[in-house]
Amino acid sequence: MKSVILAYALAAALTAPAFAADVKVVNPDAYFPEGPIWHDGKLFYVEYGRNTVMTWDGNKNEVFWRQDGCGPSAVVPTASGEFLVTCYDSNTIGHISADGKTLPPYDKDSDGNPFIGPNDFAPDRKGGIYFTGSGHEGPAIDASAYYLTKDGKVIKVAANLHNANGLAVSNDGKLLYLIETEDNRLIEFDIKPDGTLSNRRVFLRLDDLFPNAPHIWPDGVKIDAKGELYIGQSPRSLDAPGKIIVVDGDAKLLRTIAVPSVSMPNLAFGPEEKVIYVMALDQIDKAPWHGKVYEVPNP
């Protein structure tokens, strides 16, 4: 027990939590909320534990879409006004109309190969969308990244990744950042004009930022208008309180953001990036993975 207390104390010393008075609970009864995005005046997010895509309009949370067996982990709008959802459990990319109706999903890439654990999305500014396939958990190096073109072609753009998770496109469209959770790092690629990738290299090892703190498992990542990267943490350990880690384009630690929950895997920026919406879990050991959705001022 003493070692756990010391671990928490050390991690707390390295974290600059938001004041409790500044944290607003948007949904106090979420079940593994993940993969959010602010779109058309609403927050869209998924609940893995309920197989739903949810919306919050500033007043109430509502179910936008539900599909048993999907196991959703992220949602994103398309250039045509529809939505895609990563169905982690059914190994598909769910396809949803603008009014919430189920459309035929994507279930394989352009070479006919199935996806393994679709996880997160990163749209570019050309109408295309990158997404990850996490592969199998543990030591297997079988994760992938894909590019869904504006005209609906799914191209595998990276292979032999280790538990691929969150990803984000740089503001100039030249770089793709991608999290390998099992290796506790972000890697980056150069983006070619056709959307394919090259020059894979390590951008940041999360444990290097906190060498004396408990192990960090990165999850989602988002980039703000200044090019700063906001990194969430996977719900894998109670050794230290979770936090959003913010670094600059040179991988330098700028600050951390905390909420009153033990894990916060992903986030989205609100209007003008004045707030961030944090997806958080209080229960990480078993279903239904109870958690909350928070609105936090963005310093």
C-alpha cells in the first residue's frame, strides 16, 4: 500500500490538475466514452460499453446511433456529411447517414484484407481519413494504418505496428503522428501527396517525459491550432492518476491537464479550442467501464 501511495504522490507532483471548480461534468453516467469530435455545434462521442454513438448539444446527451456487437472506439464526420465509427469488436468501419441510419460498413481494405481492431480516426484536409487497426493485444506486431480516400477506397499505408491507437495529421498536412500503445510512444511519418506514408521514425517516448513516475500508456492524440499535441492515457493501470499530456512539435513537455477520474483516453477541442472535452473512466478493471465526460477550460 505504501508503494501505491508514493506512486500517486509522485505522479501528482508531476501533474498540474485543473481546479475542481473549472471542471464541468457533461455526462456523469458514461460507459467507456471514447473517440470524440466537435462537429456542427455538437459533441459526438462513443460509448464502447453501450455500443452507441452519442451527442451532447450543450444541454443533454442523446443516442445518435447504436449497433450491438460494434464495440465503438471513435466517430468522425465525412466530407459528404455522413459519419464513420470504428467498430473495434466487429472489425469493421461502421457507416452512418447524417440522420443516424446504418449504412453498409467497410470491412476490408482495397486488397481484400480484413481489419483487426479498428481504433481511431484522423481526417486530413483533402476529404480523406486515416484510421488505425490495433492488431492483437500483447506482443504481436500486427497493427496497421489505413487511408480512406474521399472516393471511398481504403488503402493500407503502414504495417508492422505495435498496438496502433490514436493518430493525428499535422496542421500543414505533411506529417502523421501515430500512437503505439504497447511501445509507449508516438511515431511519425511523412505524408506523400497521394496520402501514403514514408520515413517512419520515433517522435516521443512517453516514459522519457516522466522518468521517475509510473509507466505511461498513451492512447488518443489531438493537435490544436498552434501545433501542440494533446495525448490521452489508456485505461490500463491504477499506479498513477491519469492526465492529458501536452507537448509541442519538438516533443517538449508543456503542461498536463487532469480531471477527477483515474483514466482519460481521449479528448476533443470545443469551439475555438477554448475548452476540451475529456473522455474519462472511473472503472477500468471490468465491464461496464463506468466513466464520465468532462468539459475543461483549455489554458
